[in-house]
Amino acid sequence: MSQPSKPVQKVNPWIGAVVVLAVLIALNVVANSVRLRIDATEEKQFTLSPAAEQFLGNLPAPVTLKFYYTRGNEVPMFLKQYQQRVTDLLREIERAGKGKLALELYDPQPDSDEEEWAQRYGLAGQPMGGDAPFYMGLVAVSGQREAALPFLNPNAEAQMEYNIARLVHEVSRAAKPKLGLMSNLPIVGPPPSPMMRGRQNDTSWMIVRELRRYYDVVTVNAESESIPADLTALLVVHPKELKEPTLYAIDQFVMRGGRLVALVDPLSITEREMNNQMSSMTMMMGNASDLNRLTKPWGAELLANQVIADASAASPITFGSGQSERLPSWLSLRAEHINTDDVLTANIRNLMMPFAGGFKLTEVEGVTATPLLNTSDDASTIDAFMAAMPGPEKMRNAAAVGQIGRAHV
């Protein structure tokens, strides 16, 4: 005999819908509590650098980032995609702020409160074919301090993280960091004259005036035997014939964790022009500077009294006599000579450098070298004194740099 079949139990469809809804709610709760972030871009566009993560995670004061960007059908698709990438990066920065950084998004339509505030902050509306300006700027506010990036240029996307971090730093810092400036050149200009009343013209170089916007710039004598301990960094420009006590003081500053930026030069055109009346013997002594006694143990040695000559980067130059030639020691560097992976040089496409020096780099444990500018493999070096002379004779005794690989300018 066959066994009687079991009756089929019908499930109320409303119960099934409730179960599915409960599962979706549970998944949503889990998703909100566990953030899964995947950066699928080849350049890791939305992965913050360790330095940015550390800085943003230790902000000294709360910061609000206000991103003003025009939306609508009239915005080209490539700009919409760029706006989305900016927004994604800003959300990553907000996350790294650990509650001390808030992100606000605004659409500054014409005659709106948002547009009025954008203009108050100094954001630059760009023409886009219609009557309404196109906005895409960023503002950082912390207490009474505010700073802005008037327009986020898509061509500077590689520097976006750096520029935003600098903006946040500018408004959140307790005080300007202190920058020491040491140089044998008059880059800060002469001191104010006590005999002249009223406001006197600032004769310091443009780079110094720009640095003063972000730093408390203090002058450090080129014969100092100690470096102030409260300096955030020390900038040394054309350090010519520094004495041993000064070199030791700089070395100790770096060993204590200080940051050093050294600008050395095998042929200083500025010094040469300042001393155009000097004697022939003085000219023979040259206008070179280096810190090799300090930097060579760190693995970086300037090719002293030598100028890089590279025929692949030669520039057409006309001398005072009217004679013209393609000067291989006057470099016109292009994309193949430039490190586009570093934030400092990412957006540089062309760079002219007259009579540049080259570095020989060797591996030293604990030291990482990141060249920013390179010559071609066919570059050579010539004597700095002969480098500025017209005519091909100066190349007769050129020495190939192939034995050390590409020279690092």
C-alpha cells in the first residue's frame, strides 16, 4: 500500500516579505557599522598617504570643509566625473579626521545664498558658455580662521590631497611654524633703515615673501655654531664655504629630527651678476656652493664645480655678442626628465634650468632618495667656469656621467 502524501503547507506571502525586509534591514545595519572601502584606481587616487592619515588623525582643532561646486545638466560629463572624484577624496579626508573634520557640500546656483557665500570666501566663478558662472572651489573654516582654494583645477588633480591637507593645516594650526633661513645671498634684503620713517618697501626676494605667508621666517647667520631648537625646518640657500662648526650645528639639527632643505649650486648666476666687477682671480674661484661634507655620508654628493650638459635638453640661447647656439648646459627639461609621481613635480611639464648641477646618489641604509629631475643617459659634465662661455670649445673636455647612471639634477 502506498503511504498517504503529506499535505502541502502554504506560507503566507506577507510573512516572506517581512522576512526579506528584516534581512535587508540587518544588512544595512551591518554595512553602516562596518565600512568597506576599496580603491580600485590604478594610481590609488582615493587612498590617503600615511603622512596625510597621521596629520588628519591628530588635528589640533575642528575644521569644516565646504565644497562649492555647480551641478546641473549643463555641466560637461568630464567635470561631473572630476567633481565625484573630489567628493570621494573629501569623504576619505573626513573619515581620517576622526570626528574633528566635517564636510559640507553646496551648489551655488545664481542669486542663491550659496553663491553669495562662495563669493564672500573668494571662490572664482568660471565662465562655461552660459550666463551663470561655474564654481568648483573649496573652503576650510576653523574658528575665526578661513582659507580657500578658489578653483580646483582638474589639471592639478595629482596634487589634490597635498593642497587640501595644506588648506586644513593653514586654518587649524595654533601658530605659524618657524622656518630658519640661512644664505650667503641677500635674499631677505637689507634690514629696515632707522633713518627712514614710515613704511619701507620690502626688498626681499619673491620666494621669501611667499614663504612668510605660511611660516614665521627667521634669519640664521651663515656662521652660526648652533641652530635654534624651535625651528620646524631650516632652509639653506647657496651655502658657500660654511665652516665646520656651522656644518656640525646643521648636522645636529637634522639628527634631532629637524628638517633641512638645501639649495646648492655649482654656478650661481645671481652671485656672478652681483660681483660682475670682481677681479679675474676671484672669477676663477667660481660661484659654487655645496654641502658635500654633510650630505655625502647620507648618500647624496653634488658633482662639485661641474655643470650638467645634455644635448637632448639643450636650449637655443643668444649671447650678448649676438652669437646663437643650442646650449647643452642650459637645460630645457621635458616630461621624460621629470618625476611625475611626486607631488612636488607632478604637474610640471616643462622646466628651464641654466647651468644646473648634478648629484651622484649611493645607497645608504636608512636613507631613501627620490630624484625629481633627471638627465638623459647621454648627459655629460663640464667645468662650471667654462659652462657659460659661447662656442663649442667648452665641450671638448666634457666627462660622461654614464659611469654613475643618469645624473639627478
